[in-house]
Amino acid sequence: MSATAQGGTEPVETVAIEDTSLSAFYKSMTLPERRTFWACFAGWTLDGMDFMIYPLVIGTIIAIWKVDPGTAGLAATVTLLSSALGGWIAGFVADRIGRVLTLQLTILWFSFFSLLSAFAQNFEQLLVIRALLGFGFGGEWAAGAVLIGETIRPQFRGRAVGSVQSGWAIGWGFAVLAQAILFSYVPAETAWRWMFVIGALPALLIFYIRRHVEEPEVAAQTREAAKAAGEQPRIWEIFEGPILRTTILASVMSSGIQGGYYAVTTWLPEFLKRERGLNIVSSTGYLAAVILGSFVGYLVGAWLADRIGRRNLFLLTGLGAVAVILVYTQVPLSGTVLWFLGFPLGFFASSPFSGLGAFLTELFPTRLRGSAQGFCYNFGRGIGALFPTLVGYLAASTGLANAIGIFGASAFTVFFLAAFCLPETRGRVLHSDR
């Protein structure tokens, strides 16, 4: 099939997706595809572990340094705001120097600042360090998402990229496990510092990437053609012509999904303690149910992205997220029911992310893909970054449960509406272009 799309710069060519089973993509992968898949999967796992460490220790930070919840939430907000800028810049850099090199640089950056977080002596120092960490945190997603999106063939892209997203849930699980172990055997005043030391582990991934991961051919060809023609992409080009509408809608959609996700997950550990009377150790089982639902949600979302399409996945899971968030936060539930409801909460909050990376990759032309995808996703992070702070401040007057419910449900509603206005991209073939 052929038509004008992706900002009017590339023909749309799609391939039929005949085998939509979840495992089909992995069986049919070439060696470069598999190596890239596992490198990005490990990156998402360690990325998720690193980011979720702070929400897990936020209660300890509040107690030790006597900061109010709104101020404590500011550290998460600042991390996400700086990641928005870092992701856009990293995406632009990836269009110029390559996806693989940019990925290595961003991993090294946020690993270093995670380690440095362990040595903060007051909240102000921690705030600055987390802001600097955010530049690499956002950049890692931008480079990694474009890398795997361009490497995997179109008939498997949704499942492969979505399965990579499931690494975030595994990383979250590692962070919760580390918390349970450290806070059981090490005083809280020291345990939170060791949590950030563990967050430096992503640096080890660089050695694998340098040895085994190759630059996508479509990106390399486009970059060489642009260099030969003297037509390097401009950072503002994604805001021009017919691409502008796509950029705006994709950015709004990304803001909705991430705003809702961060409103819930940043404050979930504190919600369980403050609203449900659980301590750090006893809340682990409840968080485990959410994490399990998140992991399954990523995998099912990956399958649905190729089975029913990216757009239908977003519409279905967006509605589900709104409903579950409102029930989880607003309805009085017994401990058992709350535990069981954790699974669908994690499922619907996470599953739409499985289609997001492939969707953004397919929306934009190759020469601008890194910049556009990096901007849209991380603009969403920047707007979503406001939600942890807003939840913290609103909680002071309405209660934490109400604050999470208001911001979480509203954000996923915005996500649903923006997704409704964008086209389906399932099976789209990526072309080299200038």
C-alpha cells in the first residue's frame, strides 16, 4: 500500500502481519535483531530499577530530612523535567552521530549520577543530582526506542518493542526486592543510600552494547545521504509543515499516559502506608501484585499492538486505566480485594506503553525520527513530571487517595482522546530518506 504520510516526506508502505502470536517475533529474529533486543531489554530493566528507587525511599527521605510530601515529590518531578530536555537532545544527537553511540553515552551519564545520589548530604544536593540524572535517563529511552524500532522488521515491531518495555516491570521488581532486603537488615538511614548505589548497575551494560549491537541500516543510510547532500536535520524541523500536527498530538498523548503512570506509581508506596496502614516490608506483597500486573500488561500489550493495532490498544487500555485507578483509590476495599486489584492496576497503567515506542517510531520520517520521537515521548515526561508534585500538594487538602485518583484518571482520559485523533501505523515499513 502506498500513500503520503509521516509528515508528507515518506510513502506509507505496510506489510501484512500473518502470525500474531507473542513468541513468533523472537523465533524469527536475525542475530543482530536478537542482540539489539536483549541490549534494549536490559537497558529498560535497569532504567526502571533506577527510576523506581526514589519512589521507594521517598518516605525515608521525608522522615530523615524533615521535608513535606510536596517538596519530596519535587525530586521526582525535577528528574522527569530534565529527562524531557535530555530525551529531546539525545534524540537529535542520535540523528547525527548514531543510535548506538548515543545509547552508550546516556547510560553512562545516568548511572554515574545514580551513584552520586548515594552521597547526598541534604535534600537540596539530592535535588540537583536527580535533575542531572534525568538528562541521561530521558536520553536512554530516546536512543534505545529508536534503535530497536528501526532494527526490528515491521511485522514483529509491535511485539518486540512492547516486550522490551516489560523490562521496566522487572526493574521495578528488582528495586522492590532490594528495598525489602536492605531495609530488613540495614538501618533506614543507610539503606536508602545503598539503593542508589544499586542504581548505578546500568553502566555495566555498555560493555555488551559496544561489542554486540549494530547501528540500524536504515538510520546509517539516511545519515550518510544527508551528510553527502549537506542537509543535516534541524532541531526545530519537527515543528514545521505537516509534521507539526503529528508532533503536537503525539506529545499530548505521551503526556497523558506518562502523567497518569507517574501520578500512580510515584505515590503508590506512600499510599499503601499512609492510606492503608502498611509498613515498608508489609507493603511489598501489594506492590508485587501491581508489578506482576505491570509485567503481564507489557507482554499482553505487545501482543495486542500487532494483533489489533497500536491505536485500538491505546483506546482499550486507556479506558481500563481510568476505571481501575478510580476504584483502587476511591472505593473502600478490604486488604484482600486491594491486593487482587493491584494486578489490573499494574496491567492497565503499563500495557499501553507497549505500543508507544513502535507507534512513535512509525509516525515520523527517518531523518527526524530520533529528534521527533525523543521530543514527543520526553515532552510527555516533562508534563507528566508535574504530576508527582501536584499530587503531593493536593494531598495536603484532599487526601492522598483523592489526589492520585484525580490526576491519574484525568491523565489517562487525555491519553485516550489524543490517541483517537492519530492514525493507525501497524506494519508500517521504514524507509531511508533525507
